[in-house]
Amino acid sequence: MGSLGILALGGIGVVAGGLIGLTTDATNSLLSPAYFIDAMDWLVVDGTFHRAILKQGFLEGLEVGVVLSAIMAATLTLITRGTCTWREGRRCLLEITVMVYVLWYLGGIAGVVYAHFQPIVILISG
């Protein structure tokens, strides 16, 4: 894959980052809108609340996607000495995307478990 292929793969990675941010924030807002209200100090105003969450997730995902896609593209170029095929690049991006969702899910479970035991921790330490 030439430099145009690496740039295209990086562009797809940026878009994937935006979509990951959008889907994870959408899911989080459905499961716990209180997070956005309490932790991020957002106000609920009519129907704009969920649209704002989706925009926030997409924009944050794009920002992270730019940085991580640049790292991925540079790493693939260096490790394969520029011989990475389009198929290998897509597979790498797919594996990264799957791992992002798996780790997000595991982090969510850890957060729920922590939140469940948090009052006990506060009582013991306080």
C-alpha cells in the first residue's frame, strides 16, 4: 500500500473514531443520562440534550481518531517498511475497533461494580 493508501486508511480511522465516540456516548446516555447531568454539569433542555451528547461523542471521537490514526498509519508504515497491504491495514483497523468496544464494555462493567460497592468503601474509609 502506498502513501495514498496509508492516508486513506488514516482517514477511515478518523471517521471510525467519530463513529465510536457517537455510539458509545449514545449508549451511555441511554443507560445513564445522570452521568452527563452530574459529572459533566449539563442541563437538560427539551430535545437538545441527546443531540448534544451525540455531537459531543462524535467530535471527541474525531479528535481521538486523528491522533490515533496518525499513530496507526506511522506504525504500520514503519513496522512493514511500507509494504503493508490494504487488506492488512483494514484488518488492523478492524481489530483496533473491536478492542476499543471490548475495553469500553469491560470498563463499563468495572464502573458499575465500583459504583455498587462505593458506599461501603466510603463508610469504611470515612
